[in-house]
Amino acid sequence: MGELRLMKGNEAIAEAAIRCGCDAYFGYPITPQSEILEYLTLENPEPITGMVVLQAESEIAAINMVYGSSACGKKAMTSSSSPGISLKQEGISYIAGAELPALIVNVVRGGPGLGTIQPSQSDYFQSVKGGGHGDYKLIVLAPNSVQEQYDFVSLGFELAFKYRNPVLILSDGAIGQMMEKVELTDYIPRLSDEEVIKRTGSWATHGKPESRKHNIITSLNLQPEPQEQHNHHLQAKYKEIEEHELRYEKFHCEDAEYVFVAYGTSSRLCQKAIQLGRAKGLKLGMIRPITLFPYPTNPIKKAAKKAKAFLSVEMSAGQMVEDVRLAVNGKRPVEHYGRYGGMIPMPDEILEAMEELIAKVEKKAQKKAEKKAKKKAEKKAKKLAKKEKE
Amino acid sequence: MTEEIIIAGFGGQGVLSMGKILAYSGMMKDLEVSWMPAYGPEMRGGTANVTVIVSQERINSPVLKMYDTAIILNQQSMDKFEKSVKPGGVLIYDNNGIVHPPTRTDIDIYLIEANKVAIQMKNTKVFNMVVLGAFLKVKPIVNLDDVDKGLKKSLPERHHHLVALNEEAIRAGMEAVKLEQKAA
């Protein structure tokens, strides 16, 4: 077992970056994620591992520094919180268009606008439905513990390089600020220049040898036909990612009649709500997406065969609920419960929301049964009357 | 065993660091721990609170509505958290600055005059460790050895000479804590 340390979620991201052989971090401070930059600056890994840590002049500068570093085949990352991530969207779209590996961390706070500094999950749409312009997808990882904050940094880089696609860790202020036990992994040395060339020689720009053509990094294509071809290629890649990289977790789903769908902090709150509900005899379970793209559409669809209803819980006005509805496709009721603007719902109120949904569904089922029984009785009476007449 | 605790007081009283040391001590005992601050634009003089959960099982929600123990160090926190103690639970408070003492009868109430003890020790900085001592006397979920290890792990090495002083403060807190009321 590796060394155990009590860490804030933000610190775990920073420590993971150093340990997984990250080449460069570019950031700009914003609450509630400033500890990432602070920790890295304090640890100052450059003299030891050579990892560059730089406070850029702005969020836009930071993402474009990531663009440049990843164009050279380096493991580069940036982090920010909601308003800062909005600023980065242009760069993210360019990185996706140019098919470069990069890691972006969003420790979400309440919005819109500058909003609050408290936790929120209202950047779901921005993360999985675009954010920047154009038909692109990010691979989106949603940690729900400090340990996962740590683990997803190296996983994120792995996926980013595997698919040459930007990866987003969608965290929130609660996981960023809370402290939990983290099991640390051993230091992985950064790749040497030779190793980087070997790994990324087919596409990255690190000096052209005679033996190959130019590697060109761009997201610009003035001809529509090749640009459509490029889009076809991107779409095929996203499909491949959907086929191979789906991650999700089922919690007490075996006998569940009513199922929560929640990610990140909300999934932790729902676990408690399930514990409280099960103590009352309610058969509750949860499907927790770990990747938000790809989304666990099929597992939710499958669960809809058995479950009576779904409650999507998110610290937003209702964003992910749309994807749950798409998955369930009208077969079962799907509702949303959420607090937003920086408020965290308490497990008790989540359970209350579920109990309301259960009451609604059961009332409807009862009404339906009564109607059926009434119809049956009427039919019987009619038949009897007919018989008597005869 | 699961112990769900809220520690609440003024910013600058050492509320967050006391929670951290408690969490670290739990970790030293191989327990699961979580430390969740109510963070905001808070500073010295503002209010500060932290939820600490120590458990033998994996911890689910890091935020809660009701607690096994509330450690309350100012009036605002009393107003906010007295009602959040589970029936039969524990409330520990320092009466310095408290104008409306707790009124609930269905919980155990303990008084720790930590401010006074710290002044007697001629070091007001150990205030939070006196409070921690009071808590550990009432709820011995970790022992002094674990706290010792926790302190050493959470303090940078240059501060390790202060561990003994902190330990002394914890012991003083253990001695000074008084049961005011047993749950009816």
C-alpha cells in the first residue's frame, strides 16, 4: 500500500500531477481551486522532475500555453473554476479541433456569471455538450472523492494521449475543498525528449528529421470538403471512445425500485439518502456516471426495465436530467431535484424529494389500478345484465 | 462506529485546524475520515465551521443536517447548530461570549471554559487544543497517541517542538470539561 495522506481535493490533483510525470501546469488563481496552483508553486517540482509550473497572466493565456505544450507532445494541464473555464473555451475547442492531448480541471462554483465561490454542478452542459464552438467532445471524468481526484489525473492523461483528445475533470468546490484520505502512488518519471519523440513522432512538433514530412498542428481548414472529412474522423473517434471508455458505478441497484442518478458530490449525498431511505424500508439505488462523456445511456436504459422511476440529483437547475430522460426514453417517470447557486442539498431533503416522487408514482399506479378494476366491474355488470335479459 | 461532528466558532479560533488534527488522528487509527469546511469569504472574526466524520466504514455524504456532537464556540454558532444535535447527542460549548446558553433537554451538554484554561496556561493559541481535549474526554474515539501522531503528521517539522505543549493543552481540556446536563 502506498503512503496515506490527508489531503484537500485540490491538493490531491496537484500532487497527482507531480507524481504522474506531468510536464507542465499553467494556471491562474480562482476560488475554489486556487490550492492547485498554490500547492504546485510551493512544491516547486521543476528542479527535481523538470515539471514546469507557471502562473499565466490570464486563463486564456494558460489554456493556450497548454495548446502549445501539447502540440510538442508534452503532458500539459490547466485548472480553473467555472468563470475561468468559460474563458478557456476557445482554446479548448482549438485543442479538440487540432486533436491534441490535454488535461483540464474544472472545480465548479455557482453561476451564472461570477456567481458564488461555493460548490455547484451547473457546468454540466458546458462540459458535455460543447462549451466551445464546433462538433467536438471532451472525455469528461467526474470524481466523487479526494482519492478519485488524485487517480483521475493520471487516468486523464492516459486517455488524452490514447485518443489525442482533451480530457476534462469535472469536479466541484466541495470535493476540491474537502479533506479525505488519499493513497499516493509512486513517482513516474517524466518522459525524456527521445521518449516523447518516439511516442508522439507521428503528429507532434519537435523538430522535423529528413525522414518524415512536416507534422502540422492546426484547427484551421479553409476547404469545406477536407474539413468535413476531418469531422467524420472526429465523430468516428468519439464513437470509439463511447464504445471503450464508459465508466459508471451501480449502488444498491440489485433490488432497487427507485433509482437516483447522480455524479460527483451529489452521488455522495445520494448514498446517504439511500442509507436513510433503506432504514425506512424503501428500496432505493443509484447509478453514478463516472464518465459524463461517454454517458451511461445503456445502463440507465436497462435499469428502466426494472425500476419504477428515476430521480436525477444535481447541484443545478436540471441539466443532466435531460440525458437521463433520453436514456429512459419515456418508459418511466424521470424527475430532477437540485439546489444551486452554491447551495448543497442535504441528504434528508434529497430523500424527501424521492419520497414525493414515490408517492406520486404510487398514486398514479393506484389510480390506474382502480380505473382498471372499475372498467372490469362495469364490463362484468354489463355482461350480467345482458344475460338476465336473455 | 461513526461519529459525525460539527465544530463551529469564529474564524481565527482554530476551528478548522482542530478539525484537521482530529481527522488526522482518526486516520492514524486506520479509520475513514472526512473534513468538510463551510468555506466562504471568511476571515478572522467571521464565522467558521467544519464537519468532521470519523468512521469504521466508508463515508458517504461529507455534509449533514444532524450531528452526533456539536462543538460550539460562539453565540452565532449556538443559534445555528444547537438544533442540529441528534436527540441523545452531545453538545460541548465554551461559555465565553455566550449570552444564550443551550436550552435543549434531550441532549448531553458539556461546558469547557477553554478560553479560561488557555489563559491560565499563558498561551491563548492552545485554545482549540483545550477544546479538543474536552471532546476526547467525552468521546474517546481516538487516543492521545493517535493525536500525537496526527499532530506530527499535520505540523511541519519546524513546529514539532510544540507537540508537547499541545498535548498538555489537550490534557488540561480533558480535566476541565464539566457535564452540565444529562439528556432527559
